[in-house]
Amino acid sequence: MDSSGYDGKFEFGVYTLGDLAVDPRTGGLKNAGERIKEIIHAAKVADEAGIDVFGVGEHHRLDFALSSPPVLLAAIAQATSRIRLTSATTVLGTADPVRVFEDFATLDLISNGRAEIIAGRGAYIESFPLFGFELDDYKELFTEKLELMKQLNDSERITWSGRLRSPLQDAEIAPRPEQPAIPVWVGVGSTAESAALAGHHGAGMALALLGGEASKYKHLVDCYKEAGLAAGFRNEELRVAITGHCYAAKTTAQALDEFYAGYSTYYSQFMGGKEDGKPLSREDFEKLAGSLAIGSPQLIAEKIIEQHKLFGHSRFMAQMDIGGMPPGQVEASIRLLAEEVAPIVREALQIKV
């Protein structure tokens, strides 16, 4: 699946899931409208700072503000001029690929060719009963719909049939995007099956690193590359993005101080929390932070460079605005990522700007 517009430089992105968490500092809870306005402004800051891509997630729960990535991305397109716009991720198994493609093709036209899709199986299951799908078909739904998405991207008229969606007979797929094809990535958490599927289709792989030693994810990149090469794609066509929690401040001590409360809230509310049910202690947080991109610009750059030795990735995407983080701090972190982290990484990797 096409990587239109990629010019060979190491890219930096920011993404948000739009969680609605109680601010641990004030006890306040923003509504969905307030969060969406914050996200549009953060995207504008990212665009102006020089970040390459901005992503928004999809959930269908009252504790998340975002359920329709292309709608929000269309609004962001009007507030920005150059930054690429992606879902992070589209839950493809419970969506209609035709509608997904049409929505993102429309976004591509609105944004003058900046649209991308990260398609995933979904870490949460609320969309299956909501949209009338069976959890027993979890894997097959994604596999079948990803294949259909590839055909939609390749041709303006298609004939297609599968087991879990009504067939298409010489169907017109419109509008067509401004790009030759919309770049499609597959979001991968921990399953080699998803990594291999991404490689088989020549899609990019967006690999989530949310904790633990980076080396334990290396087999997923290997699986992805092996499947892609076996399917006839060139190594340079098989792009890897690393995604995960990130927070930059002038010093590592400041970054840890500012990010702890938000991360602790998010960890408890959205990541399952500790087995004993207790809040995440500062000591536990600092242990987890050691494997995440949290710290000074120099420290974050060093972590990305070390990961590059393992993964050979060409994009790093940061999730910063979690657990009620103040917008001003998030925006300052975005600027540091663009203005201080990115130059260090690009110089070290000798990748052109």
C-alpha cells in the first residue's frame, strides 16, 4: 500500500486518543467539545513547529472524545498547512472499508494530499456489539477488510467478494484522492500475525511500544520485513513507525515531575492499572519511564537513536496529552520534539531533511 509523499527523512509525529480523564491536579473533567478544541490547537502548534504528521484515535466510549477520525482531521486540515494527517487508529474490522476510503479520500482532497490511514484491529472491543459484528470474527474481519482496502486504493472500479461483507460488482469508488494512493499503515501491538499481514500487503507498520525493553519487539519487525520481502516488496518500501508515550521538557527531572500525574491517571484508568489496585507510585513511574521517551530532548533523542539500531524505523510518533495533561505543557513538549529532538536524531542518523 502506497507511501506517497515520503521523501526519505526521519519523521516525527504526534497523536492523541482524546481521553477524558479527571485532571489529577484540579479534579476537573473536560467535556468532549473542550478536548476536541484543544486537539485542533495542538495540531496547529505541531504544524507550525515542524512536526511531520498528526494522528487522532477512534474509540466508542464515553471516556474518549474521539470516535470519527476523518471528521476531526478535516477540521485540522483547515487549521494547518503542511502536516500530514492520519487516523491512529481506524478500527477497520468494524468499519465499512468503502466508507473509510471515501472519507479519507475526501480528507485528502480537503488537505491537498496529506491524508494517511493507520488501520488496526482495535485494543478495545466496544465497537463490535455497537456496529453488529461478532467477536468470533475478530481476526477474519480485519484480514478481509484490509484486503478490500488495498483494492479500493488501487482502482476506481472494483469487483470483489468476501465472506463478511456484501460483494461489489464493478463498483465505482469515489472520490479519488489527490495522492496516487492513500498511504495505509497497520497498527501492531504484540501479535506477529498483524505484523506479517502488514508486510504481506506492503503497508507500513506502526508498532506500539508502551513499556518494557525495546528488544522484546524486535521479532515483530523481523516478521514484518520477512513477510513483505516474501510478497515481493523492496526493503525500502517496508516502512516502520514506532509509537508510544512521550514527554519532553528542558530537563529530565522537569519532564518526570510534569508527566507523572497525567501518566499515573492514564495508567490506572486506561491501561489496566496495577494488579493490587493501588495508584502508580512515583518510584514505579520512574521505572516505567526508563523505557519510554520521557526526559530532556537529548535523552529522548538518544532513546530514539538506540531504537533505530533495533528497528530501522523512519518515523517516531508521540502520545503526550494523556491523563488530563495541561494543554500548555503538551504544546511546549511538542515544540521541543520538533525543534530540539528532531535535529539531534536526524544528524545522528544522517537522514536528510
